[in-house]
Amino acid sequence: MVDERKEVEAPREAGDAESSPEGLDPRPVEEPARAVQETRPQLALPDFIPRAKFSTVLILILISILGVYILLGYMEWTNDYDPDGVPSRSAASAAQVEVAMAPQTRPRRVIILLVDGLRADFAGDMSALGRIRASGVSAITDVGTPSYSRSSYAVISSGVRQDRSGIRTNAFHGTATVDSIWNRARAAGLRVEVVANLSWWTELWPQGFDSSTLATMDNFPQLATEALRGNADLLLLHPTIVDYAGHERGARSPMYQDAVNSIDRLLANWTNGQIDLSRDALIVLSDHGHRWKGGHGGPEHEVVTTLSVASGVGVVDDGRLIEKASSDQI
């Protein structure tokens, strides 16, 4: 049974907003990201970072870290998934992707930090994330459309794209019909926990988590830090402060930059304390970006483009993600 330590859930906005007011300490990080200017240039991303299909990134990294035996059935599910519920069993439909990985290495645990609403260009300016990226794998990823949070959570968790998962907007309610990495990890005997500002994870996959902690904006850092001191094998941390700022003021606002800085400061603190990259594996990613004036859901480049990073045990320095099959097969 899922152990839920529930805090008061912050109110949600109408439409595509998922977050709640106020939150993490907005003090600048050790090396603050550049200030947001009213005339900030259009989204520009480093050319040296490879591109990858969003639906492949997390599951591939987890295969390299946790071991193929955990996710063999999971990959079979995602590659052969049919929207009518009948597996196609077509080998030609499977996406084949190479991941640079360290053989026969296993981390103590895997930590996934999903920063809701974080644009790729802002992620590229985060100093703590940059240090993590320098020692691991990173890729510019396309989240696909519609670029809403709940539909992206399904892609992250299952590898099944939005038009096949049945979860296309935040209006979806009920249990997901697609399998997930959370369910597969638990079935393999791993302890899976989530600390989030939303209850959507356990609503979509009620059997996927041993423990679910619903945090407010204010106590998320404390509850996430407590979870990092715990015994989870697979830990999902999901703050929504950046997404909230994007909805409230837009990505061009100081509020958005302050929220990004607060996450970068948290990352710096955790990697200097609770997260040991010589023993742990860390994955940092986002579900979507934000328009300059705020909002998401459409196909705009700044909305569908995100940065995914992995580092630690099981992730090779200068690793690469190479998509070999057509992404429309996924």
C-alpha cells in the first residue's frame, strides 16, 4: 500500500497551470544565472549538446543505470504499444538507441529531479546543473505535443507519446492505461518514492510508488531533503515553483529567473551533501518550457525544447545519446 505523508496541496490554476504560490528561497546561487533582460534574445541552445527524442531519454538512462533486467518487459511494452491495447509485436517499430554506459556498474540509488516548466535555455545557464552536466550525459530533448504537464508525465514514465497514451491534456483524470518505469521498478523489488507539489503521479500510477509525499511550495526543500536521507532505490523529486512563476509572470520575468535560481541552489546544496555522485545516479529533466509571456501546451520551440542531464554511477563521462530509428516509430 502506498504510504502517503500528505501536506496541504497548493491550489491549482485553471487550464494548464499546475502549481501553487510562493515558495523556495529565491536567493541567487553561488554563480548566479544571468539576469533576465526585457530584450532577452530568442531561444539559443549550445550546438555541442546532442538532440534526442524526449520519450527515449529517461528510459534509456534508467536501462544503463538500473540494469536491463528491470526494464526488459517495460521496453517491450513501450516499443510495441498499440493505442487499442493490442501489442503489435513488430520488431521494425522498435526505436534502437545507443547509450554510452559503464558496464557492470550500479548506483546505490537513482534520483530523478523533474523541474516543472524549465526552459532549455534557462537550464543551460544553471551553474550547479552545468557542473553536473560536465561529468555526465546531456541532450536537448523535444517533449512533443500537446506540451501539457500530465501528458508529458506519461511520456516520461512510459516512453509512449501523447497521441498513443490517451493522456493529451491536464484534464485527464483516472489511472493511466500505459505501463510505467515506476510500476516496473516496484515489480523488480525496488523501493520507489515521490516527493512532489502535485498528486498526479499517484493518480496516474497508484501502484507505482511505495511512498508519496505531497509538499507545499514552502516545505518542498525540507521534505525532498528528508527523502534524500531515506532508503528509496528510485526517488522522484518534482518541484513546480518554476512552472508557477512561468504561469504567473512569464519566462521573461524576474520571478521566473528567481525560481530557476532557487532550484539551482537546491541542486548545489544536494550535490554537496545528500547526493553523492560517486555512489548515486542523478537525472535532471523538465516536462516543458514556457513562452515569454507565460503558458505552454502548443508546439512553440521554447515550449517543447528541454534539457535532460544524467550524471553519477552508471553514467559515462562524455556519454552520448544517439537515436538510430525514426522517432515517429515511438
